[in-house]
Amino acid sequence: MSIRRPELIFPSEPTLEGAGVHLRRGVGHDRGLIERFDPFLLLDDIHSKNPENYRAGFPWHPHRGIETVTYVLRGEVDHGDSLGNRGAIGSGDVQWMTAGSGIVHQEMPQRWDGDMRGLQLWVNLPASHKMMSPRYRDVAAATIPECRMAEGVTVKVIAGRVNGCEGPVTDIVRSPTYLDVTVSAGGTFTHPTVASHTVFAYVLEGAATFVPGDPRSVSADHVVLYGNGDSVAVAPGADGVRFLLFSGEPLREPVAWRGPIVMNTEAELERAFVEYRDGTFIKEGRHP
């Protein structure tokens, strides 16, 4: 097996989003790395003990051309959308939303007594699916399998497969892998990857080396973008490590991206915003 080596290692950056939410951005087009992370577009990390840093939330806004994945580690996020879905995502829950032809929704983090943390991943849709029917799915924490691998290694499988454990979300257009990996001190995590796929990790807690023998220890709030290979191997530091691992097949298509809408051409992008302004953006459901 050919073990992947990190090509890029960099910290997530503090930024403001929504109505004034303080978060850290790990992946986003402002970094100028769209092609390197294809088909992944964005990874945001809300992490605060101060409710004033996140309670303003993300009021009603549109999406088209992407899928969004919200993973709440600790806390609660209320949501609603133009398809009529309403509810709350609690600790350990996942919300997988396919914007497709167009959806309008809101995500409002609620006051949490302690360290609230949630992440959102954007996955691009291919041109053939940009205008597909929007859909929404809640994934309860209890349905996410926790796979025990080698000694000291546990993996929550949100999407994809690990050692016979399959994630509960199986109908994602690009069929990515999304793993929440915890490795205790002294353990080692190894995992096969498809050689042609984009693979990256985001460190949540602790520190680790992301290839055997690498002197670089990667700490919390850092992104690791892997190079070519067909497997990854991660060795934790003295206090162990928890990280998210993502893998997906690149689209290799043009990207036209403005705010919450991602299309293939500037004309398609402009059409989406014109439709939003004139009230014809929603093709299914109704504007809330």
C-alpha cells in the first residue's frame, strides 16, 4: 500500500458568518484552494463557551448546487426550510441537506451550558445534479455506528464504510467518506482510501502525526490535505487525538461560487440570484 503524505497543513482561520457567528474556517474559496479540495467546498467550525458568539445564528438564506452536512458535537441547533422541515439537531446528530435546484433555510444555534461545538461541510454537486430536487435528512446520533478498530481506536462512521461498519447516510450524490476518529495514546489509525479521491483531515482535539515518521505534530483546529496514495496512517501524541477524515471523488468541473450558491458558470450564478430576488428561486416547496 502507498501511504499518503500531507501536502498542506494549515490552521483554520477565525471569521464571522451568518448574522455575526464567530467561527473558524478550515476550508473555503477565500483560501484559493478550490481545485485542491474538490469536491469539498467549505468546512466551518463553531466552537465557543460564550453563547453570544453563536446565538445570532444563520437566519433565512438560500442555497443551490450543493449539499451541506451539519454535525453537532455538543449543543443544539434549531432549523427550518422551504420544504416544510422543522426541528432541532442535538449533540451527536447530523443534518444532511441537498440544496439541488434551490432551498431556503435557517440554522439557529441555541444557548448551551458549556462548550458548544458544531461543524458544517459543503459538498459540491456535479453539473448533472445541480438542479435536482432538494431533500433533507436528519441523522440521529443513535444511528451513527461507532466502530472499534485496533486497540485504542474508535471511529464514528457518518458516511462510508470502515471495517464492516457502514454510515447511515448512503444516498449522497458523490458518495464521500466522513469519519469521526478518536485514537488514544499508543494507538495507530490506518485506513485504505481510493487512490483517485481527495482526502483531508481536520483535527478537533489533541495532536498527531499524519504520516509515519513525520516530525510535524498537527494540533487542534488544523487542516491536513493529503497527497496521492491509497491509505492513511495517523499516530497520536501523548494525549491522543480526535479528528475528522473526509474522502471523495473530485468533480473536475468549473466552479462559479458566490455566497451560498455554487454553480458551474457565472451565467447560472447570476440567474440564481435574479430568481431569488424575483421570487422564482424555489422550484419545490415554498418560501418560508
